[in-house]
Amino acid sequence: MIITFFNFCSEEKPTEQLTSKEKSVLQKTNEAGDKISFSITGDSTKTDTAKIKDKEKNKDKGKGGGIVPNAPVCGVMDKQYWIMEKYLQIPNKRIGIWINQQFYNYEWLNKIKNYYSFSNLAVVWPLDNNPQTMINRIQLCESVGFSRYSDLMHIIPSKYNFWVTYDYIKDFLYHYTDEPLEIEEHTWSLTDLINASAAILSVRSDAKFLVGSADNQYTTFGSTLPYYLQFANLTPNSGMMYSDYESGIFNNINDQSEVWDFFKNYFGQTKVFTQWIGLDEDYHNLGNVEYGRLLEVANDHNYSLIWLYAGGASELYKVDIFCGYAFQKGWLNKFERLWIYTCECSKTNPCDYNQNDLADGWVLSNTYATSTTRITTR
């Protein structure tokens, strides 16, 4: 594993992140009042070859051969840093993600599952429209740790895509189709939606058929909302999601949270139990990043599941930004490890230099990963 560090011996703490398995933990509170869980057990995931090394004590053979106990080592010091290795899922919170099709590879899917700790993943119908490609894609998702029985959501563009792979995806927990009545090419009718919902329910009583709509209360001519309301009332396993990301019908604020409120009131709280946040759509370069506010609204609505739409996204640094907000708003925890950085003074007479003055001469000579870990929460 290649690790790059910056400003090793300065007061600026490194932020490089590694990968490790979660530990059994105890809890305490740090000086900032944050809840901190930590373990002081050995790391069973790798050989601990980086234990903190003991320093030799300087021996002062002055008059009479006396030795000064614990004399400092000139020009050598250790600095401690907590370095995040991964995010951790919170037991009562789940975050799902719909990724761009170009990122269906083992490396990226493994990072989604085991570094960002997304608990759910939307499996998208492939561009080649080949059912076998869809089956292979599902198997790839399962190979990194996602379970079809609890974690995967089948994305269904049309009724054809649903039925052609029905035998393979019928035991999924979540199924989703986007704007089926608004987009003619999706070929759905109200009857088709009801029939698909019944087929899903016949296999799993706890499975959910989620439908996304960009419609709103002020679309009176050709509005799809009354039909979706019929669908929701006639299907016990259905759920409704708002599939747009701006203020839409209300225009009072810049995000979609007011439409979330409207959907909750229109369809009922039991039918609107999760929503979409757009990785690109809810990120604005002028500093108006909406992730945090939307996660707060999700908390206010008592959602235990939220979905991140990154289907058209290629700027993956935004996933890091989103997860940072998810940590701040109580949707993710952090798993951190204590590292020791040994710094040495490169000057000719290091004993003449103050170890608290890090401006010049100090060079990183080694790093040590300890077996001490902690889980930080908000």
C-alpha cells in the first residue's frame, strides 16, 4: 500500500486514509465533547510490524561515571496522529447509492461498500440491454459484500426490463422505476405498475417497489400524481420518491426539501420513507452545497434510509464531500487508527534546537501504525 503524507512534522495533521476491519470498542468523550469509541486491542487484520519503538536513553558519563536518568534524545521526537481508515455504517441509518455505469468494476464497488460504507446499492440496467450483463453486474456487486436480500435495489427502466430478468431479481428487497408514467419510452401503465408490485409481493412480503416521480401539485393538465396516488393506495408494498433536485413547485428555497414535505402529505408518511439526494444536482460550485441541509431534513422526517443519485456523475471527489456531511449529520461514523510519526532534526547540532520549534530542520524519518483504534461519532 502506498501512502502519501504532507507536512509530516508540522502541527498540521495528516488526513491520509487506510483500510482495516472494525474492532470491538469502548466509549468515552473527547475534549470537544464528541463521542469517541476506541479499542486498545491488537489489529487482527494485519501483522503489527509498526509498534512504537523504544528510544535509547542518552548516557551522560560525566565525572564519577554518573548517568542522568531519562535524558532526552537530542533532535528526535514522536508525534501522534489519528488517521481515518474508513467510514462506518450507523446501525439505524442506511445510505444507498446509484452510480454511473462506468464505475461497475470491483475496485470502485469495493470502495463504495468497504471504505465509504454505503449500505445499499442500486443495480442499473446495462447500456447494452443484455439480461446476462445485468446478471453479471449483480454477481459483481455481491462479490464485494452487497446482499441481494437486504442491500441491492433493482433499477427497472421499463416493464420489459422487469419481466425479462424477473426470475433472477424477484428476491431483491428493493425495486425501483423512475418516472414510469411521465416518460413514454418506459412503457408503463398504471395497471403494469400494479401487476409488477403484486409479483414482487408474491415472493417477499417485506419487499418494496419504489416509484420516482418529478410531478407536482401544480401540474394540472396531464398530471400523473392522481394515478400515482391510486397506485400507492392499491399496493401495500409501494413507496413514492421525488425524482427531481431543485425547488420545483415552491421556489422558496434552492433545494427539493419542500417537495419532500408535499409528497409526504400527499401520499402519506408510510408511502414516503426515503428520498433522493443528487450528487451533482445538490452540489453547487458557489458554496451552496445542499447535502447537509437535506440530510437534516431526512432526520426531521425520521428517514432511516436515504439514496444518493450519482448516475450521471463522474467527479468522484464529491462522494468524499457527501460522506463528510453524512458524518456531520449523524449518518456515518469514522474508524480511525493512532499513528506515530518519528521526526529527526537534520541540523549539525540538534541538541541546540528547540523541539517545539518545527519551522526548520525537522524531517520525517519513520511512521508507525499502532494497534490503538477508535470510532468517532457525531
